[in-house]
Amino acid sequence: MDRLPAVDARRRTAASLGVLGALAALLASSACGKDAPAPSPSRVEGAKVKQNTGATAAGFCDVHHPGDTGPVLALPALAGPPLAAPTPGHWRWVNVWATWCKPCVEEVPRLVRWQGKLAAAGHPVDLAFVSVDEEAGDIASFRKLHPAMPDSPRLADSSREQGPLFTALGLDAASPIPVHVFVSPSGHVRCVRAGGVGEGDYAAVERLLTE
């Protein structure tokens, strides 16, 4: 009989630790997986990087290729409006997003604003959006609610092509979105970042475009 209070105490402690562990896991989530969207744009601490060739811009990139040593950007088949051809001499910033990804949606106005700011500073960059939504209707409905959203093609078969695309970029196939790909004027991938960008990242982006 004397052991029952101690057993109950241990059970209550274990239950408390289980709740705290679940809460910690929830708070640690910072990017969009399809089943668990994040509450706000943030860095993906757990983004799995298949290959990291160096750090740049204070660790902004998960994958960085010095100079034009990176692969030429090759996107899988796209559906919807065609992706605009890059402007000669411009960097290209490709943002992989989805309508159901809250961090992706929240950062779109920031990216558009930064594009203008970078151009004014002498760093013109072409901003392109590629969605991983599975249905064209999802994007059409989203743009009706958000007419300022730039045109965005989508992966024609995201269920098959999203993982291989991320792997080709040097990320883990299951990396969460948003994913940012910076392509040099020569068409070579220079930087890949998994996770949203915040106001404090502008300087890192500007430095990257001056490499």
C-alpha cells in the first residue's frame, strides 16, 4: 500500500514529460510540410542538406556553389502560365511555394518588395514563382483572393517531381517549403535555401547577388 503514491507520482511525471515533449516538437516546427504548415516564415533548422559546398552570406544558403561551379538550373515539366525567360545579365530568384503553405504566402509581398529594392540598389533580379500545388484550381482560387500574387506555373506532377527536384538542388527530397533558388546570370545554381526569409535576411541576399 505504501508504494502506490510513489507509482502514481512517477506516472504523473511521465505524462507531464510526454506533454512537454509534444509541445517542444510543435514549437520546433518552422516550415511547411503538407500535413503541418508552420505558423510563420522562419529558418528551417532541420532542413536536410544532401550536399553543402560552402557557406556564404552568413550561412544564408543551405547549399552554395562558388562561382559558376553549380549545375545549370533544370526544372521539371510545368503546367499553367509559362515561366518567363530570364533577362540576360540578371540573376534569377526562383521561389518554390504552395497556396496551402502559410510561410510561403506570408513572404510573397516581402519578396516582391525586395525585388524592387534590389533593382534600385543596382542588383536587378528576376523573381519567379513555381508552385507545388497538385491542382490548377487551387492556384486560380488563390489568385482570385490575392490578385497581387504574380503569375505562377506549377509542377505538372508534383507528387513525382518535387522530391527529385529538391534532390537535384542538393536538398533532402523531403525538405519542406518554401525553397529559394538563386541562379547566376549564366544560368548556374549559386545558392539554395530551404525555409522562409525574414526582414533580417535582406543584407544576405544583397551580398549574394554581388558575389
